[in-house]
Amino acid sequence: MMDVDVKAQIIDLGVVSTDMITSADGVPTCANQLLIMEGSVSTLPVKVMIDGGAGATFITGKCAKRLNLHPRTRAGSITVRLANGSTYQCRETVTVPLRISTYRQSVRMFVLDVDSAVDIILGKNWLEFHNPHIDWRLNTVEFVYQDQQILLSTSGADAAPAAPTSGSSLISATQLARILRNKNTPVFLVNLNLVEPSPPPPAVNSRPAAATNDDDEEEFDEDGDLIPRLTTDEDPWANIHETYEKEYFDVFDLRTFFPPERNVQHEIPLEPGHVPPCQRPYRISPREMEELQKQIREMIDAGIIQPSSSPYAAPVIFVPKQDGTLRMCVDYRALNKITIKDKFPLPKMDELLNCLEGARYFSKIDLKSAYYQVRVKEEDIPKTAFNTRYGHYEFRVMPFGLTNAPATFQKLMNSIFADSMEKFLVVYLDDILIFSKTAEEHDKHIRYVLDRLREHQLHAGLQKCRFFQTEIEFVGYLLTAEGIHMLPKKVDAILNWPVPTTASQVKSFLGLATFYRHFVEHFAHKAIPLYQITRKNQIFTWLPRHQEAFEQLKLALTTAPVLAPPDFNLPFEIHTDASDFAAGAVLSQEGNHPIAFLSHVFKPAELNYSTYDKEFLAIILALRAWRHYIHGHPTTVYTDHQALISIQTQTFVNRRHNRYLQFLAEFGNDLIIKYKPGRSNVVADALSRIPNLNSISTLGPSPELLHEFAVAYVSDPLTETFFTGGAGPTKWSLHDGFIYEEKNGEKLIYVPASKSLKDLIIHDHHDAACSTLRLILPFSILVSFSFFRRSGQLFSARLSLTQSLSLWLRAL
């Protein structure tokens, strides 16, 4: 992230000139001497100039409006003074998700309502942040961002100058000498002045703001407050993580230790009158047998488990990790069913995050194998027993899968950090967040936490720890000095929705959009072009106005007030659905206000799953993605597969279902699965049927095929008469060289009788005996039809076509 940077009370913006890039007749003047390149914002094109003479980063108001961005009104204002003494008050900033080639970054910019030949100016603060190498001969900009080598170039089409514009344009002071060579060019010197700054309170935003990175002694945020510098090579805190690793080597020790006795231990109280559950081991593969022996040896050596003679017995299952290794889990569903639930409350996210006001530095500490660092109460150890073909064992530490495990761990964390909770740290299960206003304070706070972990012999995984961050992800939010923001990945399913190629795909997208129309300002106005293209008998032709409406709706659906922060006083709802190729889900609360979207393309192995398993997987994917929201809160999952509503009580299941059910057991009685017909589940259904996820490959027509159509029309007696002005069949019409015949309210494309045309169509589709052909005709209509061999005839006469059109195949 990168923020606007105001380092002085007066900023030199550069020069305002009418003829910066193009002269009055549209001929480029000095465009080839400027670093101007093509970029995009949410797939919409923008023209970007990199200008070291501009003291800050700007976007024109016209461009911000075209991109449907939502500027934020500043507490103070920036005064732009022109040479004639007139002033312009700049009161807005906006975060822009900018993309140029392989470079992607959200950049906060001043919104400036002036006419300019470029849409965005990346000024000196941007250059200082990235410190790029600029080759002035080749007009290239090269730098490293997020461990990726970025090369931006103005060559080729990217360097094409903008269309001529009227009015004033922004250029840098470095270009003034060139411009002044033409004595007839009017120029105005412009300065920016910060007026009446006052700091705003942190706010929950849908788009993340950014931080600055500069090397000057003093830096001010957009409202004039002095802010700390980011870590640089010269920063004294740059290598602080190495210092912590050395000083607290025992806290970051990767070895597994048996935990000491503490005042908080895991207890398993049971409902009276139940027989100890005892289940036979599940069958496992040879690879899992080998892994089971290995993990049992390791856990015995570490003191985690011990041999058992308990009457309790739970089966073992294996769950693959992301790195391909296997994690041993125990199916404690039977035990959880008779366990008295611990009502110890988990923290509420809104209450935790309310205490972050004024924080500018963040660190996160992740505890290693957190549950294994908590002992099980001595008398409850036998209840954790599990069965394997290699013996009967029981846990001395808290295993995963027990219903009260999260409450026990939160209780331990609260007891350790009770005197500092919400002052400079918050704890949610095994995630510890530390926040501070200054770097010096932050170092002290981190050391306080590490000292406490050392005192209680708790261990952290250094690889997952983050220190001295100006922005950090925590329990589903992005935290920055400016406030709390939604994570962009929550809405990737919609932002990455491909451009529709058929009317049915437009309808699918509109089904999702209409569901949330109450949260989108001026929804009807934005959606009109898309509704028009889906009308009956309307020829599908995707035009720029449809693209613009499509992009505006995507942006509106993924920005406030559509996406809401969760209210942990309300129950959650998850709607899931699966198609043949993908799964979709939406997390929402009261009033169908969405919190996050999910869309998952099935992997090759998952494509072979049954419908039941695909629908079940959609539920598991959603619960995994949003566990940090729903765990410990009442949640209802809606599926359109009725057989799944009884899955939680199923006894005879396969290995895959065992893994899923083991995960479901974590949510206990808080999770309910209900049936909802697919026609009522429009959002999840749409997300599971995003066009590129489930479409058959589209075949473009060969030139020979298009030519054969034209030849066949000329040689066909009916069409020859029609083309020469004679009378043809009633209700015929001509469009782009193709003849339409209206039958029963539908417009049918007439295909003339031609054996060569028939053969070429079949050749283009591999002469399949029963197949589906999808070809795009010259006017961008997507045609689908099937051939079926019939006795005594070559092919059927009527073929289906998307969007109430049909292709009429005369006798071949």
C-alpha cells in the first residue's frame, strides 16, 4: 500500500499547461519525452504519468468518477493557488487499485478536478517509495516490489499519447524549460498548501488505505500529523526480528515440549447416563499406516500421548496439509456429542478492533501447535483415548477436534495477558496482535509479550510471526494506521468475473447483482444496458456501454456499503452451491447484507466427485474460509442439496466424509445445515457458475466456414432470389449478411442447403456422432447446436441456440 504524502505545508505541483502532450491539431509534441504509460483500474484503462516534479500523487476527478471510485472527504483541505491568485480547494483523497503491466498496488491519491491529458500522476512520493531505476533513453522504469522485479515501459502502444484535450493539464516543473521554448504557450505555476488539518478517527472501509515510505526527517500524513517512517535499510528497526530471534531463542524453539502445569487445563465434563463411546479404527492406506507409526513415535517421545487402557476409543483419520504432508486427527464426534459445552465466550471482533485507534505499528505472533501447549486434566486424559491397529493411546495434551478446546485456549490466553488486554494487544485464540503508536513503544510491547510467553513456557512459530508492520492482516481484516479495512481477496470472486459472452451469462451475473440491489446506489440506472441485452429476441452484441455497466456493477458490489463488517451479536448465514465445475458461497447476516463472497474452481480430482460430494465440499470450503468469523457463533448453512441436511448425524461414511465431518465437529451445536431450493439460492448459484469456470471451449469459425456461408447463400434458390430483390419467405430479414427467419416468435438464422457447408461445419467440430458445436458468428452471436445421427438421414433439422435464437438447418 502507498499513501499520499504531504511532507511540507506547500507542495510544488508543477506546471499547468494546455499543450503538455498534444497540440491543438492533435499532433504529439513532447509525449515521447515523458514517462506516460497505459494502466488499468478494475480492468478499466487509465493513462498514467510518472513525474518526479510533482510533489504528491494525483488522480483527476473526471477519472475517479469514470472508475466509480468513492473519494473520502478530508478533515482539512489542500489549497491549490494559481498564478493569477485564484485558488482551488482539494478536499478529497481516494484509494486506487492501480495496475500497470505486472505492477499492482493500492495507492491513495489526491482528487484534483482539472482537465488533464493523463488520468493519474505518480509523483515524488511514489518515486521515493519504490526508488526505481529509470532509463531515460529507453523510457523504462525498473524496481522491486513485493519481491517481484517490475519493469514498466512507455514503448509501443503503451506510450501512445492521450487524445487531445481542452483546458489545463498537469506537467512537472522539469518539463517547464521545454514548454517555455514556445513563447505562445500559456503556463501557470501551481502550489499546494495544506489548510486547517485535523486528524480523522479510524474507520472501517471497504478499500484498504496505504502507508508512506520516505527518507526525509519529517513526514506528515494526509491530515498533517507527523507519522513514523517505514522500515528502510537505515531504519534502526529494520532487522529487529533477528534481534528478537536471538534474544528469545527459547520462545521460538521449534522442538516439541510437554507443557508445564498451569492454572488452566482442559477438562471434559460429560452428560450423565452415557456409556463411554468406543469405535473401531478406520481403514487406512499403506502410506497412512507408515505416517501413523511415525507420528505415534514422535508424540510418545515428546510426551504428548501415552499408552492407554481406557474404555473410550475414537478412530483416527488423516487430513492432507497444503504442503502435501499428512496431519493425524482423531474423530471425536461421539465424545463431543455427550460433552457438556463450555460457555466461556470467545472475543467479539468488533470489541477487539475498537481499541486500535491511533495505532501505527502492528505485530502478530502465532503460537506453534497451540493446542499441544495445554495439558489435559489428569482425570480426563482417558476420555481422549483413540484406537489404531498399532495400539490404544490417550492424549496428555489438548488434541484438535474436542468441542471445548477453543474455549479452554482462550481462557488460558486471557489469564496470561489479563493486565494488558486491549491496551496494546488483543488475543483471538492462538493469534496475538500487538499495536502501538510509536516505534519505541512497539518494541517495549513486543518484548512484554515475548517475556510473558517465556515465563509461561509457551512457544511461537517464527515463520508466521510478523513484526513492525504498518499494515497487517488479522482475523479477516486489514489493519493500517488509518483504520480497519476489508480484505480485497474477500471479493475476488466478483472482481475476477469474466466478461459475459452470452445472454445467459449476463443473466447469471444480474441474478447476483439484483439480489443486492438495495445496497447499490442507483442500481437500476447502472444495470439498464445489461437488462437490455438480455431481452427476448435481442441479438447478443457486446458493446462498450455493456462493458462499462458490467464494470460499474462489479465495482459497486465490492465496495461499501455493499460489503459490511460482521456484527457478532447477530447469527451468520452461509449460502452454498456447486455446479459441475465450481463451488460458490456467500457469507451474510440479517437482511442478506453480504460480508464476503467465495468462488472455487474444482481441481481435476474434485471434478470426478459425485454431486453429493461437490455440494458437501462447497460447505467445507466456505466454513474453512470464514472460520474466523463464525466459530463460536450461531451459523446456518443453506444448501440446495437436500440429502446434506442429515450429514452431521451420518454414521457410515467414507474417508473423505470423515475428514469433512471431523472439521464440522469443531463448530458443535452452533452449526445448522438447512435445505434451500436452488431457485432461491441465486447468489451462491451464480458464483458457482461463473462463465469461465464451466463453459465448454468456444470454437471460432474458420475463414473457410465464413466464406462457405456466403457462397451457399448465393447458390441457394431461396436466398439468391432474396438477395437480388425478389420475394423471399415471409418474415425474413437481413442483418450483417445473414438471413433471419421468424418462426413462433423466435428469430432463426437460415442456413442454406449446401453439402460443402455441412461438411465444413462437421470438419470444424471433428465430425462427432453426437456433439455440441459452439461457434461465434461475425456479429458476436454465440451459437450452440448439437448433431444427432438419424436412420436414413444425415442430421436433425432443428438446433438450439442461446438466448431464444435458433439455427435453422434446411435439408442437408
